[in-house]
Amino acid sequence: MKKLKYCLSFFMMTLAFPSMINATDLVVAAGGAGGAYSSINAALAAAAPNDRIIVYPQPGGASFADTNIRITKSIQILSANEGAYYTVDAPVINISPSTAGISVTIIGMKFLTGNIVSSIASPVGSRSIINLLNDSLSDGAISINHDNYDVTVASCHIQSGLTFRFGKALGNICRAAIAINTDASVNNPNDTVLVIGNKVSNYTASSYSGIYWNSTSQFCSIQNNFITLTYPVNGYGVGINMPIAKNSNLGVNTIVNNTVFKSGAYYATGIYFNGNTNSRVDMLNNLFVGIGSYAIQMGIGTASIHYNYFTSATLYGFTNDGTNITAINTTINAEGLNTNPSSNTINGGTPDSAYADIDLTRNDVGCYGGSFTLDNFFPITANDWARVILVTAPRRVLVNGTINVKALGFDK
């Protein structure tokens, strides 16, 4: 028997921000107690680039009332108490960089009514980095819908949807669509935008998609999302809607291990993909429950479509190789978990070991299968915010090869 030889290389990457050497911590506390600032805006006005604003939550969840908050420089706004929200009541947080390559990190903010938005494109040069981690928007949206940003939104509760152009959406709860638009920035043309491990319930009339991909600038990796189409009850909806895609054969779009659910077999589509001649997409191990129209509707592009399961829908625009089949004995709960162990979707995904579940058994179809299972991201508990947001590693280990493991995280 040959021994397996390998080299393990581990790279831990923190979410990027400029050097904090000689930076100052500014404190915000109720009423400005002990010489602290009494509002976020007051601390921002006093802060130099790269300073940190440490906010102490008020007793009983009382809010810091503020006017519009405008951020133009590199800054971190962090909860003083690990795992505890500080509450802010302001109309909007407006990110408008005064120079290229600023870095803004907001952690632990409960934003009562407003939106977090960009008002301008970041100046040409290095991308400006926006990190929104463990935040809660009780009634608002996140919209960084301009060029030249690198956005990471992770473990957030977002009531009114998420829109961005380049970056990552990881492990969020969104009560409206996640939308990704074309980024005209010329840097990173062959990078991949990650949309992984989110719970999306689309309830508004403004968008009929759960995840809406409207980008020709980057490739996508859409994996292990649980999408519930809830509005209107008897109307049209699309779980993952890609009316356009990058026209390049230098990479591939991946749509893997997602679950799309609609209550009742109404007119809805699970995945719609329409790219260009050179657009490539892999669709594997997705589950569609209660979809009354097309489970997968394929337009222009080159597709590899295997081991997708559906309860009531049909397929359109491609030749089924026989692996895309009807789901049997499949029931899912409110969290997207298949509650029937006799379902043929259990161990029903591709037998390729590269897609194995984390217990090394064959892939379970849907959002709890594979290495990015939804269990990795939920529940989001108030006192246990993750410092490591995402870990990626090769899907295969080769004899005498090197295993490169990369982790993305933040620690204040």
C-alpha cells in the first residue's frame, strides 16, 4: 500500500483594511458618558483615516439617534461588546470615498430604519473595500451599486434586499432579492463573485427573483442558498435569475446545491440562465420544491447540468442526460432542511467525490449538501459571531500534491 504524501499550505486572510499603525480608538457611549462621543457622526467628524470607532450598546437596546451618516475615509465602526448589537437610528449611511482604496468596516450595528448605500463610484485606482459583518437592518437595504468597490456582506439580517457589483454575500438572511449588477471597473475581470449560504425570501413586488444576476463583468459562484418565493402567492417568480452572463470561456459560472421553494405549484421557475456564445455554466445538485413551471430554463450558453431534482416542474432548453429527475418523498421545513430521510435526494447528488458532504458521504441534493452546507453559516446567534467567515480548499487531494487552504476572517 502506498502512503499518501501531501503538503498542507494554510493561508489566513483577514478582510483587507489599511495599516492601523498609530490609529486611534474613539468611543461612543450613551450621552457621551466619561468623555465619550454621544453619536456616530460626532466620532466620525473627529476621526482621522484608519481610526476605529468603538460603540457601547445602550441599556435596553436604546438607539443612538443621528442625522444622515456620511463616510468618506477609511474607518471601522465596531461593537464594544462581542456579540452585542449597538442600535442606530438614522435615515441613511452614505459611503462616498474621497480617495481611491478606502476601507470601511461596520460590525454589530442594528440599523433601525435606514439604508446603507454608496452614492458615487469609488475613485479610479484600488477598489474601496466595504465589510458589513453581523449587522441587522430592521427595515432597510444594502445597496453598494457603483463601480470599483469590493464588498463583503456576511452574517447580516437584511430586511429590504442586497445589491452590489463585486465581492461576496455569505451567510445572510435577506427578506428581498440579492442582486448583482455589472461592474465597469477594469480590474479583476476574471474574478468570481461569491453568493454562498444565504437564506433569501422574496416578498416584494419590486423584484420577482430571489437571486438576480445582471452582470457581464465577472463569473458567479452561487452555492448552498435557500430561496423561498413568497410574493405574490399565485404569481411568477424565479429563484436564480440570470438573464445575462459573462461572455468568456476563461472561466465558468457555478450554480450548485441550492434549494428553491414555492408554496404551491404556481407559475415559477427555479433557475433561468441566458448568457452568450462563450458563457459557461455548471448546474449541479440543486433542488426545486413547489415550482410549477420550469425547474431549469436554459437559454444561450454552454451548460453542464446534472443531478438536479424537482417535485413538479419540467426542464427546458437543454437535453437531459437522465440524471435530472423527480424528487420523491421530499419535504422541506422552514429552514430548507429535507426532513424525510427516505427522500431520493439524500445521497442523490453527483457521485463525484469532489462534491461530497462534509461527512464524506455522497452529496445530498439541496442547500444542506456539499462542503458549503448551510449548517456552516447558521444559526446566526447573538453571542457567537464568527471570526472566520469562509474557508476554501481544493475539492480533490492528489498524491504528492499541495493542499492550499484559504480562510477569510476578521478580528478586531
